[in-house]
Amino acid sequence: MLAAFANIFKIPELRNKVLITLGLVAVFRLGAHLPTPGIDGAALAELIRRLEASQGGSIFSMVSLFSGGALEQCTIFALGIMPYISASIIIQLLQVVIPRLEKIAREGDAGRKKINQYTRYSTVLLSVIQAFFISKALEHPERIARIFEGTVIVPHPGFLFTLTAVLTLTTGTLILMWLGEQITEKGIGNGISLIITGGIISRLPAAVQIAWQLFAPGNAQGKSPIYLILLFGLMVLVVVGIILVTQAERKIPIQRAQQIRGRKVFQAQNTYLPLRVNYAGVIPVIFASSLLLFPATVGAMIPDDHFFSFIKVMTNWLAPGEILHNFLYVILIIFFCYFWTATQFNPIQIADDMKRTGAFVPGIRPGKNTAEYLETIMVRITLAGAIFLAFIALFPSMVSDYIKIPYIVTQFLGGTGLLIMVGVMLDTMRQVESHLIMRHYDGFMSKTRLKGRF
């Protein structure tokens, strides 16, 4: 594997892509430390840390996870990339119900550019809404929790601070969106996912520090070291499970009849069609988290009075760890698994291509019957992959409630963070490996490329 990493820098094109990606990720991490004007960063960091350390986790811990800790000091990237992801989800869902948008999306590059433009406009709108509520909550932190009554985070509140905060946070999200697009276009790909992964990894030292305080031998109120061994074992099992399911494939046997084209004779051969169990990857988890984070974040920032009491109660139910949140989280993950698979996997086209090339599935008639067979198989294996994703996504909350440790520690034992990290790293390794093999270099595996298993 070390030799494969060394080979990356022997290929000029791949080396440039890697260096561009690392440079843009470094810009993201730099911006995560540039504070928004008019905020007492130390007071805000203490407030967020106390909220994150609360039992069972909180909405702020989840938002801070996706923003790479930028929320703790309300830096220019405090909103993270989630408004852009939420806007992308909304636009994709609207394409299903609005024929005009669906027609635009099918117009090739021109239609894709229009859809991207609509997504950017929606990102600005969502960013402005979230930034406005965050600015108001910073001016009045007692609205988040009564224990912060008297805490001063904004020394000079007012219209000027609100305007500055909204412009700064919205611009930060747009910069992240641009960085992600540049990584996808000029880097090694998966720009948005890599930015999210970079933010998640940056939270690991804080989780390790809290875990050390909990399991330190001299801490009278700490946990038993047995729990530390248990947590480490669970993390290893979860990572192995994620890798196996992410790489798992259902191999459909394919036979090709002997063909004569001109003077060439193509012999009959047996092969297979690989269908991934987790066809959508980490997309359903990112989409589901984004949709649930938006109303919960806004709800956490609104005033706690009688006028907003109903909205406040409803949004509190959407906080991570709550029953309604967990239920909707599972439903959304399963929904987006099928939704993304349906938009990317076209059994009719695959069946037509097989029929045109003389390939067929043994025992299945070519054409319509083959398409129905492939669709049935994909529906079944997608359900298995979706249930696995939902279980791993809820695993940190279950461990946190059972062992009674902060969510910021257990979120690296599974859940959204670990799923995204492992999935994005596997996709990135696969892309880099394809460049290496194409130029006759050994990949990350000793004999061949990354293989799926089922």
C-alpha cells in the first residue's frame, strides 16, 4: 500500500489532482478558524462545549460535526455545506413532482447548468434563513437554554450585527460550495463529500480528549476502563461492517452467445453483472441528516415563549436522540436509498444493452423480463443495505443512552460521521486506484483492485 501511495506522485496528472484537493481542503480548514465579527468566541465555545457534553447528544453537536467545529466560534464556515445539500435535495425532489424541472434536467449540459443555478439560489435562501436565526440566538443565548441566562456572546447586538452575521455566514457557505465544485472538477472528485469528511475528521481530537477525561484512571467520576475496551471493539466491528456492506455486490450471471461480426468470431463467454448492495453509498445518510438538521437548528434558535411554543415543541422532538427524530431518520434513510437508486439505476436500459449485444441472464427472457428481474433484485438488496445504514446511523445514540457517555464520543463509533468517513475514503481510494491501474501501476490491493463482496 505504501508503494501505491508513492506511485501517486509518479503520475503528473494524478499528482496535480491530489495537490489541488489538499490545497482546497486546507483553505476550508483555514476558514473554519476565521471568526465572524462582533462575537465573543471564547464565550460561544464554552456554551457549545457544555451543550455537546450533555447526555445523549444535541443538535449542536451534530451541526458542529458537519461544520468541522466552525460552529463553536461561529466562524465564516459555521453553517457548513449543509444548506447546499438541503437545496440539492429539494431541487431533486421537485424534479419528480414538477414536470417543467424534469424537462430542464433532461436537456443535457444546458439543463444541468440551469438546475445547478436553481440549487445555488436555493442555497442562498436557506443560508440566509439559518444565519438570521443563529444571529438572533447569539444575541439572546438564554433562548437556547435557561442556564445561559446572563451569558453575553454578542457585546454589541442590533441590526448591524445581524446584517454582518447573515452576510458573513451566507458567504461562507457559498465559498464552501465553490470549493467543493473545484475539488470535483479539478481535484480527485467527491468535492462536497470530502469537505464534509474533512470537517468530521477535525472533530476527532476533541472526542478523544473527552474520552480520555472520562476513562482516565485518576478520575473518580469516570467510567470503568472496561467500557473503553468495549467501545474500541465496537468501533472496529462497525468499521469492518461498513466496509463489507459498502463493497458488497450481488453478482448476476450473464451469458453471451457466440457472434460473428464481419470476419471476426466472438466466442461465447460467461460473466456477471455486479449490483451493489449499498448502491447509493453515503448519499442517503447525508440527505436525511441535512433535512432533519435544518428544522431542528432553526427551532433551537427561536424564542421560548407562548407564541412559538408549538413550533418549539415540534422542533425539540426533531433533536438527535429523540424518538421522532430517530423514526424520521430511519424512514428518510430508507426513502433516499430507494430514491437515489431509482434515479441512477436504469434496469430497462441495461436490459436493452444486454439484448443488443447478445447477452442474457440464464433462465430469463431478454428485454422486458430481464428488466423486471433486475429491478426485483435491486429492490431486495437495496432494502438490506438501507436497513444496515439506518442501524449504523442510530448506533451512537443507542450506545450513548446505554453507557451514559456524551454523544460527541459515541458519534465516532458509527452513525453519520463514521459512515461518511468510511464511504468517502473508499470512493476516493477507488478513484485513485483507477488512475494507477490505467497507467499500469499497482493499486492499493496487493494483486488487484478493490473488489466487492457479498
